[in-house]
Amino acid sequence: MKKLLNTLFVTTQGAYLNKEGECVIISVERIVKLRLPIHTISGIICFGNVMASPPLMALCAENNVLISFLSENSRFFARVHGHHSGNVLLRRQHYRIADDEKASLKIVRNIITGKISNERAVLHRYARDHAPGSVEVEQAMKYLENSIARLDAASSVDSARGIEGDSARIYFSLFDNLIVSQKEDFKFEGRNKRPPLDNVNAMLSFVYTLLAHDVESALEAVGLDPCVGFLHCDRPGRPGLALDIMEELRPFFADRLVLSLINLQRVKAKGFRKTESGAVLMDDATRKEVLVAYQERKKEEIFHPFIEEKISFGMIPYVQALLLARCIRRDIESYPPFFWK
């Protein structure tokens, strides 16, 4: 099993990353703040005005360390990576399936089944801990259960997308109920993005961005093309396949993390500000608190029901990417999504 390595998050404005031997050096105003051996990290995410030298980029490319550049509020700018790994036969088969509606639909059904099942598990956990006997939650869970059954009858990728969209609407309609602390400061009235318009959506978008980076890195590692998806349509610059695999991971990996940060009061309303455009941004301290929690979450262990092993949360994207590659190569009959319990 691949070893879980850390992701380096650089949030200090004006920071400069360069290479010294086999190490990544981070300097601020020409003062060295951090030195890390390249073999200890799996990726680098830079927020805002952070620069990197060409030799450092080359070092990262040679060691399969993905560098992502984002704005301070997590909007994607650019990505630096080396040569694509994996063999050409795997990628050619990947593209054939993506162009085949029937073959794509089999994978799409399983991805959406995993997502809806995990949404239902999040609601079930809430009902068990905070609202036993809630009619509203029971009805929502029943709807999600029926949605999974409806997927079997989906005759096209578009119809499967429709079922996924309806299920997401039902799930997010109850998301505000899952916030049981700091209700006045963290109201959720629906999913919004580009830009996020409230504190909860600001955190969700931020964590989704982190998860997207990890999933894309995992797909690259097993030799798949992150840009060619089955559920998400091709669009220049969009990592469609990474977004596909993210769907089943969002509820328990990202949504639960955001809920925990709010409900355990690890984040406060004072850590957010609204700009003139209406966008909500996190301050540096809050962003770092979320990053620390994300890294902590990745180190927790969970049992993977398909491979029947205990793995860390941070390894789930890699394992799912590996299973998808095996499905595309026809080593296994179908893609097995991850089911959280």
C-alpha cells in the first residue's frame, strides 16, 4: 500500500519557494522559515501571492509532487506537474469508455450510488445523535434510498445526473439542521459558490478544493487522465474525473469535517469577512485551523469494505483511483464506490 505523505500548504503572502539540494525551502522576506525534504510530501498548495522558482518546480515534477496555485479564497489558478504516469494502453481504454455512453453509465451509476449512500449515512448519523425519530430526516433518508433504486433504471448519463441532482437538493435542504452549535453565525440556506456567500459555503468550497487536489494527484499517480470524466462533461481546464471521484467522498470526508469544525466551535464567526461583492472569505487564522483539521482527518483510520483493510482517510482517494484503473483495465467487473458507515 502506498504511504500517506503530507501536503504542504503555503498561506503566508509574499512567501517564496525554492530548491536546495533535495529540499523545498520556504522563505519570507529572504528569511528561511521552513525546510522540507521533497520525499516527505505528496503535494504543495499555494494560496494567494506565493511564488515558486523553476528549479523547485522541476524538483517537484521529477518526484511526482503536484503544485497547485489558488487565490486567497481558494479559486483555482494553475497547476504544475511532471510527465503523466501510467501506460498509454490504460489511458486509451479510459478514453474509449468516456466516449461510450453505455460503458460510462455503468461507472456513473456506481459513483452516484456511493455519493447518495454516503449522504444518507451523514443524515442517519445526525438523526441517531441529535434527532432520533425526526420525521423530516426519516423522509429524506427514504427519498435517498429510493433514489439509489431509481439509478438501476437510468437509461442515460443525463438521467443519472438528474437523480444525483435531486438527491443533492434533498440532502442540502437538511444541511442546516446538522449544524447544532453557533446557529446564528453559521446559517446554511442552500449551496452557493463562485463566490460563496456565507460562512458555511466558504468552508465547504475551501475543503472541496483541498479534496480535489488530493483526488487529482491520486488519479495522476495511477496513470489516469484527471480531465476526462464520466459523470462531469469535458470542459477545458476542468478535472472532470477528479470531480467524479470526489462526489462519493464529499459527504463524509468534506461535509462532516466542516460540520465538526462548526459544532465543536473550532471556528468562529469573527474569522470570516464579507467583501463588497458579497463573497465571504476566511482570515488566515481560520484558514490554518481548517487546514490543520483537514490534515488530522487524513490521518484517521477507517475500514475499507472492498479491500477489507484498515487505511487512513487520506489514502481513500488513492485506493479509489486504483480501483477505477483496475475497472478500466477490466481486472474487476465494475467500479466499487466507497461506502461510509
